[in-house]
Amino acid sequence: MSWCEGVKEPRVLVAPDPGSSGNGLARTILLRHPKSGNATQYLFVNGVLQELQWFKNLYGSWFLGDYITEDGRLYLSTPIDPVFIMLPVFDEARMKRGDEPGKFRQLDEILFIDRFPDYQQLFSTVENCMQVVCDVKEVGSSKFFRLDDSKVLRWLCYKVYQLKETLLKLDKNYAVQGEKETLMDAVSILGEYLKDEPWLKLLCNHLKLNILEVNGKAHTSVDGTNSSHLCNDIQERSDEKKASNAIAKKGGRQAKKIKMETESHNIKDMFTRATRKKS
């Protein structure tokens, strides 16, 4: 019996091997996207939450042994800080009114979310990571959590400057642009995981950035200038330049350029029924 028998539409996923460095547990879980609130699939491997994405060129297939899968997409899982996923959950749980700090709640109450039972699987992970942005009270053996705005802002600023330094190391082009532009790029990337109210607005006000400009950068990235687009655009321009130089030397007519597809989407568009509407 072939391995592909009974498998509907096989796909290729690059992800951590759950058996090589952990307890061998890996599963997909359904959570709410921290910005849109839509149902989104994540991969939970050995206690580490992974975001799922995919990339595809215009033409491509995979040869898997003696089987050919028409879906030539490359699926990737990358770690995501669970705090991003939990911010809207803990914000709702404290039931804050006006300037009041809100209520302390037990973790099992916070993670009890209608139609999303998979949050319960993150109990131990959330208990450890959310203390950095929460006030915590211990009563006997029980812990009570309440999100703290000042701690969230401090954590977000740390993430922004950490990402800013990473951008400078990964791409030398950031070194030639202004510090404010690089800062805005970092905030726009994080903004894809933050609701405008209150967190992105709070962060932009603190860093003295225009939230409309930050959102404009994020929308541009979603609509077609993400990293994969940039790579293909650079390659396309390079090929076009070489072709033009060759034509100039030979005096011939330039052939019609082949259009390259450069779409890059989140994997949730393939694996969930409830997904974010495309803008």
C-alpha cells in the first residue's frame, strides 16, 4: 500500500520534528487571530506555538516518492509569541470599564472561550508567558491574572526595538533609510498582530508615530509588497535589465516579458473555513 493512498491532496510542510527534540506531540489548534478575531489554524509542537504560512510561485509541483502533488505551495511553520495571541483574550477577560484597571480572573476562566476549546491546551504555556504583561495575585494554590496596560506597553516597546535591530542586521537597505522609517516598519510588522484599539494606538502614541501611516505600510505589505514580492520584483527587474542590454547589443526587438505570480498568503486561507476577509 502506497503512503499516499487515502490521503486527500497531500501538501509539503516544513516544520519542527516533534520527535527529535521533545515529547513527540504536534497538533493543529484553532484560535482567534489577534487582530481580526477570525478563526485561524496554528501548529502546537512540544509546547511551542507555531504560525502557519505558505508561499507559491506561478508554476510548481512536488515529487513525493512516486507521487506528484499538484499543489506546489511551500508551507512553513514559524514560532509566534503566545502573548500576541492572548492579548485580546486577556483584555476582554478583565472587563475593564473606563479608567478602572479591571478584574482579576483565574486562568481557566480566561481560557474558557465559546467555540474555541483549543485555548485550554495552552494552559501551562500561557501561565508562564503572560506574567510579563499581567498583574498576578496568588491566593493559596490559585493564581489570578489581570492585564496591565503599562506592562503591555513596555513589552511592546521591547518587541519593536528588538525587531528594529533584527531588520538592520537582515537587510543592509535599512541602514540607508532614516531611523524613524525603520521604526515605522517594525511597528507596522507587529501591527499585523495587534488591534488598533487599544494596543497599536497606544504604541504609536508612545513612539510619536502616525497610526494611519503605520497601517498604510501594513496594508501595502498585505496587498502585494511583502518580502516574497520584493524578491521576485528584484529578480524580474534584473532579468529585464539583462534582456534590454542584450537587445541593445544585437539590435533586436524585446520579447514579451513573462509575468510572474508573486502571491503569498497565510495558510489559514487553505485549512480553515472561517478566515480573514481579504482587503
